[in-house]
Amino acid sequence: MKNIIGFILGVIVFSACSKTNDRAFDQSPDQRVKAVLDKYQKQIEGAQYGWMATVETKLAGNYIFHFKFSNDNRVTMYSSFDSTASSTPKESSYRLKALQQVSLLFDTYSYIHLLSDPDPSVANGELGSGYGADFEYYFDDASTTDTIKLVGRKNGTHATLIRATQQEALAVQNKQLAGAYRFDNLNANILNYWKQFTIAGTTYEMDIYAINQMRDSVTISWKNGTALQAHTAGFKYNLNGGLNIVLNKPLVNGSATISEFKNVTFNTTTSQFTATINGTAITFAGAIKGINIDNNAPTAWRDAARNLRTFWAANWFHVNGVDDPHNLTSINVNGYTYYYLMYWPSFGGNYDLFGPAFLDPTQSFLDLLYGYAVFNSPISNILGTSGVATFVNGGTPGLTSPATPIPANSPFFNARAQLRIPQGYYLVRLDSETYDMVSANDAKAWITWYLQ
């Protein structure tokens, strides 16, 4: 027994006297955090000509910024947000701080805060959220000297900082961010669903609605004969001689290569976007018909819901650049509030149903109070030729007992009239459960249907 006790005491004494460092790291947690903060501090302030940044919003696409960070926690910035922000430098403060992740905080009001200002009168954003942007970010990737990727701490939006060149810094100071138009500006200024440009006899279509704002990528489609071709690439902006949009993976079509759109500009008089590709001037223009209309899409769209005995749902129409122009979200019927539009194939045997779904006063379930029948017998009344769907009104089906009368001034009448335009609609398949339905009249009205 004495031997055992002596052995244990010996082990304790030996362990206590050991000079070996048993810690997994050579530094304390505080020391390690400080080292990371110092590393990022050196990186952001070490960019001699500052940083060109693409800052994402949830509601208004991406904006271009130029940041110049100092070592005394001051930052000077320009922004493409408006004419003032693009031409007048603004200085404010910033901090690097270890929160759950090492973070970059813009902690006094500046141009970047305009994108999330909750007061609509300040920057025309949404009440309470602005454009859904961030001004506090954590470092997602800063493994290369010239690029820093950030993620917003509140809304999860992304920002990418790329070390600026001297030429870019001079361009910013010379107010070249003013009028800087981006791919996502095409949506706001060209009201047609399809945006196209033509060069060397080939028409290319910018799939604006497939632009991945979070990762800055765009899809460009064209046809070789009857074969549809598509190219998806990331892009970034620079200010070498004007606003340029550079693809990270050049588009190659035979002997033609597109790697950069140079000097992208918008003419407020003609409402046209222009640029040059390999020295050749091009114009981005709206089109009333896409380059790849699927003649079978209307039937496929209707059958996808009919075969599953379900329906399509949509928030509202988008017309001439305006969401919900018919003000459907204002509909209230005895406490039942508008939830979404429905299109239900074969709802009544020989007719389809088009109407609003309502949320009951207790906010517990959806209900149908009224709607309009759309004839589908014969099917040609709805599904026309050349990929165009037309809709013929068939009356008002009674959906409640007794049927709820439709108020004479209901916004739903305007939505019904929009559906029934005589030119009809093209159906654009986005995936097996999502279709865009685009006006065949001028492509300035469309609605996005989701399979329920």
C-alpha cells in the first residue's frame, strides 16, 4: 500500500515540476484573436489605392463602392448609389471587432447605411428595412491579398472587396462612378422581360432573372442554328476608362469571344444601355419575344398542376416595372385578407379557376371566396399555337354557399383583365415547379407561378 501511495505522489510531483507546455496552442485565445485582427487590419489599410467593392442588397441589386481605410479607424468612401455619393467623398469610422467571427463594422452613418435606412424618405427604400442591406459584416474569405469576401451579420448579404488599381482610384476621384449602371440596372430601366444585344450577326439574351446577385453571376444565351447555347459566368466591375463588367470566364461562340463589356452607360434621353465589346459598340434593348420560345410550354405548365390535382400560385402581376400594380394586397373581405393568386386547372370539370386565395381572420387557414372560371373545353380556348396561352372568361363560379359577391371596385377585376389580354402569354419554364408567364403583347407584363 505504501508503495502505491508513493508511486502516485511521485507522479503528481513529477507532473507539477514538468516544464513541458501541454497547451494545444502556443498563444492564449486573446492573443490569437488579436493576431487575426492585426492581420485583417494590415490587409485592409495596406491597399494603397483602396478597394473597389460590390455591395449586395436584397431589394435593389448590387452597388459599387470605393473604400479607403486608414490605420486610425477612418474610412473614406464613394458609392454608385446616387450622384452625390458617386462624386463626393464621405469619411466615417469603422472597427474591426471579434464577435462570433472577426467582423468589419461601419459604425457611423455613411453611404453604405443608405442601403439599409429604414426611413423611405431618406433613400426611397422599404419602411423599416431600406433595401435589405448590411453595414456590419464578418470575414468569410480573405485568404488572398487582393480579395476580401464579407457576409452581412443581419441580412446575410454579401460584399466583395477587390484591391483597386491607381487608375480605378483616379477614376473614382474624377466622378466616374456617377451614372455607373450595372447588369441589375437593366431590370429597372428596360421594362421588357427579355434583354438582348446583337453583335456580329448573333443576338444574345441576358438572363437577368437568373443573375445570382449573391455570387455575381449571369447567364447569356444565344442560338447556333436551332440549337440553344448558354454561358454562365461570374463577373466583377472595374473603372478602367469607364465602368466595365468583366466576365471571369469568357463566352466563346466560334471565332467570337466576349470577355468584357466596356464603358457600360445609360442614356437617359433614349433610355438605352450601351457598351463596347472588343471595340464594337452594342446596345442592350428590350425584346417582346425571347430567342427560345417553347411552343409546348403552355400545355406543360397547365398539365403539371392538373396531373397532380393541384394549382399554381403567384403573388401578383408585374407590369411596366411595377409590382402589384392592381393593388391586390389591399383586398380585405370581412376580415379575410388577400394571400395570393391561384390558377387551378380543371377546377370545375370543364373549366379552370383563376382567383384570389384569402387568409381567414384568425390567420389560421386559406379560403376561396370567389373567382372566375376560365374555359378549357375545347383546350384550344386556352392553349394557342406558337407557344402562346390565351385565357377566355367563363363566368363566376360560386365557391361559397351562398357565393361571396365580388365588390364592384375590387382590384381583382383589373387582375382578371390583365390575364385576359387578347395577345395572350408566353410560358417560360424556370424549373419543374416554377414558370414565368410573359405578355406576348409587349413583354412588359409578367407573373411568376409556383406549383403548390
